[in-house]
Amino acid sequence: MANHLREEQELLRSNVRRWLEQHVTPLIDRHEADRSFPFELIPGLRQFGYLGGRLPESAGGFGLDFSTWGMLFEELGYCWGSLRTILNITNGTIYRIADQGTPEQRAAYLEPVMAGRLKCCTGLSEPNVGSNLAGIETRCDDKGDHWLLNGRKLWITNGAFADFCVVAARTFSSGCDGAISTFIVDRTHYEVRRLDMMVLRCTGTAELAFNDVKLPKSALLGEEGKAFSKVLSGLDAARVNIAMGAVGAAQAALDLSIEYAKTRRQFGRPIGSFQLVQKHIVDMTMKVEAARALSYNAARALDEGRNARTECSIAKLFATEAAFEVANIALQVHGGIGYSTEYPIERIFRDTRGGTIPEGTSEVQTLIIGREILGMSAIT
């Protein structure tokens, strides 16, 4: 199989996998059943760079490149999709506050999040707004000595658990007429309704309601009216993150299927000796290797500072679709036992389906790739 890692990355991956197998894997079944999440483990992951690892050392990070960052999230995907998703959301907030926050905001929110003491979420999606972030309807009005926030956010990962939310809203003031800004809003200021999801059951997905919420002027994160471009600029890295997590989940499904094909016996011999089962294993392997190659290609493009929108969208589109296809084949290889919640395949099958929607659906990625290749938008 192709090796995309340097020696030091291989060492880091081995240490990470060993830690996850020891501390996380034994807890997954209980938390999946309870729809809960072991936040007490988060501080222990900082040593590997999982909390703000791409920040420079002077800002509390490790200065990791995108290839190493992607490898770390491939390992999370291999272990548990809910863990990868929670850390993805957490890091999105870390980088927003590190990039745009005031010294006071960084002290109050950034440092505690990076230490694992505060939980966070990001409020982008709404009942009428998914991939079209330009259509955000939540609004925040300048009332002189404070802001007044109104609106709803839907499908918010970690929303049920978070201590605060970074909320995107249209702002209206003397200097801004409806452009999008972001605000740091403490949980005490909004209502939370948890949503029970088919996928990523332990990520605390929720609906958030903001009804005449009075915010201090200091709640504004970054420059008023400039948030839309900031959100878009972070999407490429987020898509690679999701792609790498999908690769990890697909690899887990493949490894489980190989082991099962070697040990499960039918008609007096291992099922792996049957040609059709071998065909399944080969198809899964090709999809995993192709998805991994495309994902690392996108990470390298980001490391080189290139415009990597096409590479990142291709990686996200192919890897998430391939991961679900691999999980589907894995379920077929396992037969009836694959449906059981006592075995990981059932969870991997559900969770890989979830990767095709966030950070732009497969359909949106297709439109982006077509536009980038042809230099023109599709007629719809």
C-alpha cells in the first residue's frame, strides 16, 4: 500500500493509535448507547496536537502542517467518528478566536478551550440555510450600548454540550447593513433543544434559539461584516479534515472485513477463500487507497500555499462517498452480524453516511469542482 507519511509522522501515528485504543475504544459502546460523550478525555489529546495543533508554538500550538494534521484526523476517523467530529468543531472555534479574537476573548475562551476546560460549538446552519451560508437569516442589531440577537440555528454539532457558541448573524448598524458577522455567545443566553440523530449519535447535535438576546459590544468576534469571507476561507481545510476522517473510517471497515473474512467459516472453509468475498475486499481496498491519495494530495496543496479549492473539494467528495460505499460492502461481508450494535460495522455504516453532507454536500462539491475546472457556473 502507498505510504504517505514521513518517519516522524509514522511515529506520531503509532503513539496516537495506541493512546486511542487504550483510552477511547473501551468507552465507545457505552457512550453510543447513552448518546453521551467522554469530555474528560479531551485534555489528554492535547499532547498529540489535537487542540490547536496548527497554531504556531508561540500561540500554544505545535505548528503542524496540514499533512500531519490530516493524519491525526484519519486516526480519529479510524477510532470513532463522534470523537473526530467533536474535535473538528472545537478546532474550528480555536482557529477563529486565535485569528480574530481580542486579547480578552483569547484569555476568556481560547485558552480554556485549548486546555479542554470549555466546550464550544459554531452556529452557522439554520432551518432555511444549509450549504448556502450567504442566506443566513439570524440578525444582530446595534442598539448603541449593546447588540440584540434574534434567530435560530439548526444541526449544531456539540450544541447540546457547549458552554458557548460562535454565532454567525447579519448585523445592522450605522456602518453595516446586513453583512455577516460573528459573535461569542455564552450558553446562558440561548435555548437548546437536543436532536436525536441517526449518525454521529454522541456529538450532541442541537437546535439553538436566540430570542432578544442582549450581548455586550465586546461579544463581536473580528471585524463587523467581514465574517463571510473568513468562514469561506476555512472551508478548504475543514473539507480535508472530513475527507481524512472518512479515510480512517473506511480503513477501519476494511480491516474488520479482512479479519472477518479470514476467520468466519462457511461450507468448511474461511469465507475469504470465496472469489466473490475476495472481490469485495479488493474493491474496498481500491476505494480506501484512492481516497487516501486524494486526501493527502489536497493536504499537500494546502501546505504549499496553493489555491487548493479543487483538490479539497475532490478529496471531500470522493472520500466521503467512498467511505460509505466501503462501509456498505463491509456490512455485506459481515452478513447478519454486521447489523448488531455489538459490533463496530453498524456504527461505521451509519457514521460514514453522515460525512457526505457537512461542509458542503456532495452535490455542492460537484458544483464547486465543475466551476473551478471550467471557469463557469452551472445553469440550474
